[in-house]
Amino acid sequence: MNSNRYFLCCLLIGLFHGGYAQDRISKLENNQFKLKVSDLEMEIDANSGAKITSFKIGGQETIAGKEIHPFFYGSTLWLAPEGKWKGHGSLDRGVYMEKSKSSDVLSLVSEADTERGFQFTKKFMGNPDTSITIKYSIKNIAETSQEVAAWEVTRVPTGGLAFMPKRNETDLPRPNNVYPLPTTQDKIGMIWYPYDSDTSSPQKLFMEGGAGWMAYVKDGILFAKSFPVVSKDEFAPGESNIELYVNKEKTYAELENQGPYENLESGESLTYEVKWYARELPSHIKAEVGNPDLRNYVEKMLKITMADKEKNLEEATALLIHAMLEPDADVLGGLFSDQLSYGHSGGLIENKEQIIYGLTQGPFHFETIEIKDQTVQILDDVGIVRHFLTTNYTNNGETGTLKFGILLVWRIENGKWKLLARQAAKL
């Protein structure tokens, strides 16, 4: 019994000194802090806006330091929309006080910025999946209500490859009224920005963003951020969920993400949470435009799970049902694979063009659709959906009710679910 207790005590001591329970947040000189999680290290400068000044994996830096630019370096939090606040003052460059600190969590609070009427709190914490969460809080300290969005701006040295998922087929980079667009490529449902040194002006793009993440690869090191997906009607005026900026000298790029535009009454706060990851890219995965292995590696790292794929497939199926009730050729075209085989209960099989014409121009119209007992199964990039469909319909002026058993086969093409095959059986 005593030997067992001794063994257990030694085991627990080893875990607490060598594992996850070890202190990971330390205070350095000059109001600097370091957070360490496994081989990840993040440094925060509380004397300068609680900026993230360093983010390393295995000792290799991922973000731009002061050697890149004396003012625009590291990662910071701004107020959106741009131009509304006359800069960011002490929120961006002032001294932050230590609100609380433990072995796992560091919380820093800004001075009260009375000119803009806000106060920031930044909370940093390590995670068991070897990532670091930054939880931002913006408090309205003005006497009146104010509308604002959180805006994280992270600078990385140029020379790498940035990439981000699209929200839909029409989610293409768009410019603002000031800077031209950087040269990008649209492949496998992603927008890719390979570094371009030929232009002589700043560049910027705006995107809706499809899955709440951005990534950057340089010299075999992958850096990624994940954040909430914001709907288009929640964007700050003139802003977007995802933005990318490249400075005129082409020394740094900004990976920017924004939260929803919110109205804060006096004393109210909003929160915005971002997770940071860094990994040494496996040698067999090439940092090349359109490489699906690179995209899949990031998705696996971010734990974009089978549940996410199922949710997206269910949403695509619901959109198909809606498009059957209110036929729209563009919507249907975006849902259908070019290789579609669409089977009717009477034996007729149509291709993509034929079924789009039939649904939008034909005499048969779905007046109501009820779906029951739907099941979803996913095998890699193929999804199988089964359900029972009951419809009240009109056909050449005649009305009636039909019930079918439906089999839908979907396939991921360019990052989106596309209907590859459909078969109906009359019940």
C-alpha cells in the first residue's frame, strides 16, 4: 500500500512539474510578459498597447517585429470602422495594467481613453491543443451609446503565402476606395495571396470569409488564426469579416479579422475571441497555391470536424429544398455539380442543364415541401443524404399530393458541397 502511494505521489509531482500544469505565464523586465504552451511562445508588451510582439514555434518567429517597422509591428486591437475614431490612441500604444495573472491566464487592462470613450481588456490563455486564446473586451465608458466592432490586426513579414476560405462562390476579394487589390488566385474554395513585390503602392482586399480562419506560411512555418464568422449584415460600415493589407514598402502584410458591429450603451461591453496556432509544416506538404493538402492540414489543426461538414451539408440540403420551392437558376447552378445525374421516380434521368430548366421553366411546381426522417452520412469528401419528401404540387393546372423517398449524393468540389446524384422513389 505504502509503495503504491509513493508511486502515485511521484507520478503527480512529475506531471505538475513537467506537463500542462506547470506555470506558463511569466513576467519579464519592462512590463513584458511571456506565455508558453509546449513549444509555442507568445510575448506581450504591456507598455505599448499590450501588443503581441512575438509568436514563436520551436524558437522560430511567425509575426513581424520592430525590425520590420518601428510603429506597425506585432499584433494589436483597433476600433472599427476605420476613420471613425481619429486613431486609436492609448488603446493601441498606451500602458496596460496587470488586472490579474495566474499560471494559466493573463489579463491586462488599458487606460480609460476618454477621447474615444472606450477601455480595452485583453486576456491571454494557453490551451491543451497547443494554441493560445486571446479574449478581447471593449467597454463603452462614454456617457452615450456608441457603435463599434473589434478589429484584430496582425502583421507578418512578407515573402510567404496567405490563404483564407471563401464563404460562397461570389465571395471574391473586393477593394476599398483607396488602395488597389493585391493579386490573388481563386482555387479549391480558397483565396490565395502569394507575395507580389512588383507593385509600388499599398494594397488591400476585403472578403466575407467562409469558415472563420486565415493562415500564412513562410519558410516552412504555418501561422493561423481562428475567429467567429460574422454575417454580412453585421459588418461595420465599409468593413468586412476578413481583410488583408500590404504596405507600400512590401515589408509586412496585415492579416485582419473583425467582429460584429455592436451598439453599446454606456457601461456595456462586447467580447471578441480569437485563437492563434503555429506549426512547423510537415515536409511532404508544399506551401503552394491551391494545394488541398495544405488546406486539409489547417482544417485538421483547427479541428474543423466531421460535425462541421455535416452542418454544412445539412445547410446545402436545406438550400436545395428552398430552391425547389422558389426556383432560381443561379442558386441551383451553384448547388449542382457539372456531372449531376438527377433521377426522377418515373425513370427519367436529367443532367444539370435539363433539371435547372425543368425546375425554373417547366409545368411542375412544388407548392409545399415537408421533409421527415432525414439522415446524413459522410465518407471523406462524399456525403449521402436520405429523407422522405411530401409535396403539394401543381402540374399544368392540376393539383395533388405526392410522397417520395429521396437519395441525395453530394461531393465537395472547390471547398463546397455540390449535388452529384439524386434519385426519387414514389411511395
